[in-house]
Amino acid sequence: MTDSPAPLADPHLRYDASEGIRDIVVLGSTGSIGTQAVDLVLRNPDRFRVTALSAAGGRVGLLAEQAYLLKVGTVAVAREDVVPQLREALTAQYGAEPLPEILAGPDAATELAASACHTVLNGITGSIGLAPTLAALGAGRTLALANKESLIVGGPLVKALAKPGQIIPVDSEHAALFQALAAGSRSEVRKLVVTASGGPFRGRTKAELARVTPEDALAHPTWAMGPVITVNSATLVNKGLEVIEAHLLYDIPFERIEVVVHPQSYVHSMVEFVDGSTLAQATPPDMRGPIAIGLGWPERVPDAASGFDWTKASSWEFFPLDNEAFPAVGLARHVGQLAGTAPAVFNAANEECVGAFLKGGLPFNAIMETVTAVVAEHGSPARGTSLTLGNVLEAETWARIRSRELVAKATAEARA
């Protein structure tokens, strides 16, 4: 393995070396990542300034409050129908002061991603984050990437646009790998070790998982996240997506990316080097640390998150992954190796099945059974450099329709 070309996320490179206060655009500002990013910016006004915010539109009161506190110039919502509510909420915050510009519609976040700024933080959930990711990269912005789905479903498209070092990962696992990789060159890396908490069902057998409920799946023992990501953590789909993401970000072959279960979530991931040394990045579970890496790199933000209290005893455990009970990681490796539109099909089918599970229309184990069936039926007809955004969107649409058909069939059979 050589040290060129440079991987998408390279801690040895600095894409934009400008100093001073960094102008930030936050996409998905009312979600988990976005709210923590806003908190970090408000605590560090000498380092960061948010110029624009985007959100889906379900929490217009919070969006208006964020806009006022940050004094942003532009606010965007994906839902055009909530613009009157947003304007009313902004007026309540701003009073007689001029309101920020309001953008609305499915392309609003993409427009913001290409606006003038230093860094775009993409905290959108789901593959709808792909277009903003491509827009930010095309406009030459540094991309703090929390939206793993955009890289997974559009890997070749992202790689074709991104300059070396232009992407800074914000996932806790990939921020950990990013930092540990700074200790050596890519040719010295033997393997990447991605840690998983194991979610709420660690230690359960496949038979035991057949009886779990949406409420059970949403009770994550470590992290507070949105419902889709929380269920993905319960199925370990999230970890499978992270394996694909690590492959794309760091150009490490799939066979040299391992997953290990670490219930305490203190060690966020590890890099093993060819001399047998393993470097682990560890902090108490808190996404403000990875967000600070994404916004501030190569400089660290003091007190971004809390450190360990080494005066107290603690135990750190590591367990092998149970691939029989949690087949998602193995399937993710498979679709990652297929490449082309296979990852997009995997992700879209999973989103549909998770939605059905949360509504009580699909058993927990049937999530992965259905996704596996959809992936097998589709294959990957669009591969390599021939992949286009149209290919991705077409594959996603097909996967969603086919997943709904299979879910409806399974529901009908269960009721018969």
C-alpha cells in the first residue's frame, strides 16, 4: 500500500489554512448533531461564526431561537408549508430587528451548502444529505461530515469532487480513526478497528431479538440520538455503514477493517500499525468532541467536551461481534464490495424497514431479512466511475418501493 493518492480524510493535510474566525454553515441544525454544534459555537465565539442554518422544518421554534442567538444571515427549511410558522417564530425572537433571509424547499440545504463560508457541517440524517455534500465539495468548502449516508450512497461521486483533506469526519468512530491516523503514514497501517457499543441488545440471541419492540430498540444505553440512527445502532446497521465509510474515507481494504464491541463507548475506534502498536482514541461519550474536530481541525478546541476522571476506577471491555444475531455488518461489507448502486439500495431499504418497524408493522429481525432480500434482488448494475446522481436516485427509489412491497406482503401473511 502506498501513501498516494491521499485518502478523502487525511489528518496530515490541511485543505484550507485560513486563520481567524471560521464562518460555518450548519445543515440539520435542530437535530442531535446540529444542536450540539450550535452549543459549541456559542461557547467559542472567538473561533466560530455561523452564517446560515438549515433544518427539515419540524422544530421551527428551535430553529428561530438558534437563528437569533447566532445572528445568522440565512435560515432554510426543507418544508415550504412551515414558512409562515417559521416567519412568526422568527418575529417573536427578533422583534423589531430585521429577520434573516428565509429559503424553503427540497433544494434549500443544497443552496446553503454552496454559500460563502469556511466549513459546512452536514448534520442531515439520511441519503437526502448527498446533494448538499456534493454542493459543498464543488464550491470548495471544507466539509465536516456527520451525514455518513451521503458518502456511502454516492461514494464515487464524492471521491470525484473531494480534494485531499477536504473532508473532516464527524462520526465519533471516524473522528477517532482520523486522529489516530495522524500518528503514522498510511503505508504503516495494518488495520482499522471500529468499535460498537453493541446497542441495547448486546448479548441477545437471534431468537430473543424476535420479540423486541420499538420502545426496546430506542432505549440506547450510551448515546442520545434520533430514532432512525438509534434503531440502526440496535441492528448494527449503523456499524455496517461505518465500515463502508471507513473504507471510502481512508482507502483501507474491507478485509483490514474490523468491528469490535465495546459497551462502555469510551474507545471510539483504534488503528493498528504494522509494528503491532495499536493507538486508541478515547473520551467519555460526547459528540461535541468529534464536532469540534470537524469544525476546528487541525487546531483543537479547549474544553469542547469533558475528559476522564482518572481518580475513579473504571472497566473497559471488548467483545467479538456476534454475526449471527447481527448480520448487518457482514451485509454492509458485501454491498461495499459490490459498490455502484448497491450501498444506496442497502441504505434506502433499511430506512424504509426501520420506518415500518417503528410503526409496528415489521418485526425487528425482519428489518435485516427484508434488506438482504432487496439487496440480493437488485445487485449493482451501475458501477465505478459510471455512477451518476441519477443512478443513485433511481436505485434508491426502486429499493424503497420494493421494500414497501415486501413489508406489505409480510404484514398480510402475518395477519392471514
